[in-house]
Amino acid sequence: MDFKLSEEHAASQRLFHEFAQKEIAPYAAFYDESAQFPRENINKLAAQGFMGVPVPEEWGGAGADFLTYIIFIEEISRACASTGVILAVHTSVGTFPVLYFGSEEQKQKYVRKLASGEYIGAYALTETGSGSDAASLCTSARREGDDYVLNGSKVFISNGGHADVYTVFATVDRNLGSRGITAFLADRDTPGFSIGAIEKKMGLNADITTELIFTDCRLPASQRLGQEGEGFRIAMSLLDGGRIGIAAQGLGIAQAALDEALRYTKQREQFGEPVFNFQAVSFKLANMATRIEAARLLVYQAAFLKTNSLPCSKQASMAKMYATDTAMYVTTEAVQLLGGNGYTRRYPVERLMRDAKVTQIYEGTNQIQRLVIARALQKGF
Amino acid sequence: MNFQLSPEHEMIRKMVREFAEKEVAPTAAERDEKEHFDRNIFNKMGEIGLTGIPWEEQYGGAGSDFLAYAIAVEELSRVCASMGVTLSAHISLCSWPIWKYGTEEQKQKYLTRLAEGSALGGFGLTEPNAGSDAARMLTTATLEGDYYTLNGSKIFISNGEGEIFVVFAMTDKSKGVKGISAFIVDSSFPGFSIGGHEKKMGIRAASTCELLFADCKVPKENLLGKEGEGFKIAMTTLDGGRGGIAAQATGIAQGAFEAALNYSQGREQFGQPIFNFQAVSFMLADMATKIEAARLLTYQAAWTEGQGMPYGKASAMAKLFASDTAMEVTTNAVQVFGGYGYSREYPVERMMRDAKITQIYEGTNEIHRLVIARYLK
């Protein structure tokens, strides 16, 4: 065991932190208030080569390992949670599907562009009738000669409208249950594929979330990802990485909230002294810091296992559940510590609290995470 | 002991619930989205007698009690926390100190307008550097002939767009806390204006403003109580005000819980209503239990005040518990709704944003723990 980040990882962390604080953080409030896709942030990230941090160099990525990517998501999220999730979705479930399951042609067509940021990726699994019960999805893919015709709709899709390519899950035969689910790569301008309404959300407002509508959308078989009926397995295999990514996002949000709460309580004076001096305040901060420390260790442990190709499903679920529950707890306490000021939009903590909530819900609700962990316990690992 | 509401109280609950469902609920989401305080709704509350529930009829009140008032705030908050706090601040923070400490002339002149709802009332205590440490205020009041001249500013003032305010200012800096005095300020007095509207996380349909006093001339008859009595007036006012917030928090929690319960019974995943999963039903069971306890603490505080008994500890406990409950219940309600809970098309995320402030204003929950601890000592 070694609890010190390697020189390389530490250097990456410093690099990401400085970049994020300088180029991303100052605009977070603006993007939240205006609910705009942070195109400027994406341009800056692309210019740094950060749109494909874990993508192999042969495909135009930075070739970093998974732990480095996780540290990256944490630091970006610490500056702007919306930008953090845009990147996590773009990479973990927007790029990896093609990278790991794509044919040579598909990889040539998409990976380089995704890694450079020329293309933005997205992932379309959820429907109005299938959230936690993803396998019960209804969007159909009817085989017609060399094509598939897709009909149905998806909901809550991050990067909706801004992504260039979407990994879409549809069923070739509902009677087969999860074994009928097939993955496809849909370009944004495919006829029959349209972007629906933009979701108005509690937070993460710069993460543009939309409905996707497929009306006799024709995709050639060359756009099918993997085999017919392989879709659910593809989705499941992406889960571990996706969960650790969201765990890192939650961690970043929590850290940002702690940073602000510490800063504020050390300088805000009431009753003749900084409020930090009151045990009610300092003990809260102590609790927050401890929870974040534990969350970080869980997240890095999961990332370490994945980096080393060791089994990590239980640890990934633990990290996701714990780090996002921590984010909710820490941000709620941070608003409290900033008092009336914390409740106004002039300070960042209420935004952090609004952003934190969804991290307990998406990428598998924390109830589903507990199910996964419980099953692992039941099986003895 | 009797845990049943009287027929009169049941009737008030029914009446306010119907009013809330008909006149307040349909526009709650839109008013939140637009950050719009709808004065018309407040006026309608006046028309049905809500704006002066606890005061005697001779002052235009309904001649009812604090328990009825708590029920009214709870029922309003169940559909719209913004209108709940509007009524609470109006009655507990503005009307009560005038009722308790005002001269007969002051009551006739101001309490009646407040009770009838023709004037909206607020409470000007907080300043940028005087939050929990309210005594550290900088706003001054200098007696010059027949007027006090007020200079300074107040922030985070609920009902800032109203007409009548109980404002606290320093009449004698050398006396510290005992140098603070209370004044009844009419928004029409020269030198009074409102500054910006606060951009908030929640209760966005409630009016929250800065109050600015620039050589504001307040007639000396508008001194409330005696010079130097201001801090005592403020603290005793907050003692009762916290009961109103306890009722608001209870209402918010109730609204969120009902929505979550309803949703969980209709939403199916894995072939059954998600209510069937213990993770969900147990969450709802915990929510229901805490709301029950919060309500009982809130009603106990209101009843205690109505009985004329000391109610400081009861109201502090009620506010502390009910607001913590509201925060927990609304956060879990969003969770029960899953992805939809995060959408502004459903009401629970608004309730979660609304709940947070109940742990902060009218005395942070940390101050409340201080207050309760003092009673324990």
C-alpha cells in the first residue's frame, strides 16, 4: 500500500487544478445562471488536449491512465460541476463505447475527432418508462435489409443537441428482454433523429439535457456498435468507469464547497471573532473534511483497481454512492456555514448544493448502487 | 392532554387548504421561475381574514389564536413556501411586536392595516455585519425635534416590498445592546427606499429586499416601546417568529412527502410500483414519522404561546427540528422522484430549494441550539 500520489499523478493534479481554477471556475456562475452550453470552456479544454485525457495517444488522446482521468474530472468539477459532467459523459460513455467496442471503421470515423474535441459525444439509454429498469427500454430498431430503423425517444440526455455522435440503445426484439438491446452510433444530423425539449433542472444548468426523438430514423448496419443483442452488455461494461467518473465529480463538488466554507468562516466575524472559532462551526468543518477524505480514498481506490484491470464493480459502486452522498451533505452544510449569504446567488455554495443533488441520482441512483453492493456482499466479495 | 384539533381549528385548516389549492398552488412554479412576488395573493389572504388571525377583532383581526395561525402558515407552505413565509413574517415579525409593545394609538394606526391586509409588514433587523450577532448593527436613529432621523441599511428583509416595518436602530452607541431602539416605519416616510431584490436559491416568489434609510424621518410617536428596549423587542419577537418558521417548514415537508408518496405508487420499474421496494417505502416511513414529530412540536409551541406560558424553548425546538426535517424530507423526496425529481417540471426540487432557508433564517439552527442549551442549563 502506498497513500502518496506518484510524482506523475501529483504533477497532473497540479496542472489540472491550475487550469481549472484559472480558466473554468471564474465562469461557473455565469453558465449556471444563463443555462448555456459552456462552449468557451470546451474550446479551452480542446486547446489543452483535455478532451481525450484517457484516450490512447495513437488515437489522438493524452494517453493518460484511468486514475489521471479521474483526478482530471475531480479538478474540473471542483471548478464547474456542469463542465465536469459534460467531460465525464463525453469521455466515459461518449468515447469509450466506440474505442472499446467499435469496428476499425467506426474507430477511424469517430475516435480521433472525439479525442480532439472536434466532436462531442453523448449516451442515450434512459427513457421515460425505463430509468433504473434500463433493460425495459422501448426504443425499437427494426432491421430492414442493410439498415435499422429506429423509433422511440430518450430522455435526460446530457450534451443533447451539442453532441455530434450519440451512442443509442434500442431493442431489436422486446421479447428477448435485455438480450434484444443493441447499441448504435447516431450522428446528430441523421434524418429522423431530432433533439427534443431542453430539460429545465434544479442545477447543473450548463449541462444541456434534452429529449432525443427517433422517428423512422434509418441507420446503416455500419452504425451498429457491436453485435445485435450485445447492447446491454456494452452498457453494463461501461458502468464501472462511468460510476467512478461521477464519484470524482461528486468529490470535486464537495471539495469546492469545503474550500469556500473554510475561506468564509475564517474571515466572517460575529460576536467579535471569526465564526470558525465557534465549535458548532469548526466541528461541522471537521466532519465535512473527514467525509471528503474518506470519499477521496474510496474514489482513488476504485480508480486504482480499474487502472490495474482488477475487478472493481463493488468498489466503483461504493465510491459513487459515498462520494455523491458526501457531496450532498457537504454542500448543504456549506450553505449553512455561509448563513444568509450562502442562500444568495452571490456566493457559489447554493449552486454547489443544487449541482450535488443529481449526482445521487444519475449514473445509477444511490439506491441501485446499494443493490449492487449488497449483491456483491451476498456473493462473498 | 388532547391530541385532536378542535372543530374550529379543523375548519381553519380546511379553509386555508382550499384557498391554497385554488389560489396559490396553480402559480407556485411560475412565480418561482420568474422570481415574482404576487401581491394579489397576499391581498386575497387579507380578504379571507388570514392576515390578522391572532389579533382581536377591534384591531381588524380574526380573534383566533396562535395555533390557528400556525395551521394557516403550514397549509400555505404545503403548496408554496414563499407565500407561507410572507404570512409568517407579516404576522410574527411585524404585527406581533406592535400588538405586544405598541401604544393604543400605534395599534389603531398600524395593527389594523396589517390585520386587514391592506398593508404588508416586515422586520428590519439584519445588516451585512449583523446576522447572528444582531446587536452589532450600524443603523442609527437620532432624535431631532419631533422626528428620529434614521441612517443605514438592512438586508435580507422579507416582505421588503411592503408598507410597514418594525426597524431596529442604535439610539445610543455607548450603551451597546441596551442602546438599540425599535421604530414603526411606514414606507412612505421621506428618506426610505428599497434597494435590490435578493437573488436567492429558493423562496424566490417571496419578496426579499434591502431597506435603505437616508436621513429617513420617523415621527417620534413611532418609537415602539422605550428607547433602549429595542433588543428585547427583537429577541422576544423572534421567539414567536420561530414558531411561524416551524409551521412553514412542516408545511414544506408535508407537501414534498405527499408528492413523493404519490409518485412512488404510480411509478413502475422492474414490473411494480417503486413503493414496493423497501428502500423507497422505508424512506417514506422515516419521512412521515419526522413530519409527525415536527408538527407536534410546532403545535405544542403555538399552543404554549396561546396559553400565555413561556414558549421560548418550545418554539426553538420546533423551529430546529421542523427545519432539519424539511431539509431531509425534501432531499429524499427528490431522490424518490429520481431523474424527474431534478426537473423543474415537478415540484419537489423547488421544495428542496425552499427548505434550506428554514435552517438559516430567524436564527440559524446553530443559534437555536445555543438557545436550547441555555434553557437546559
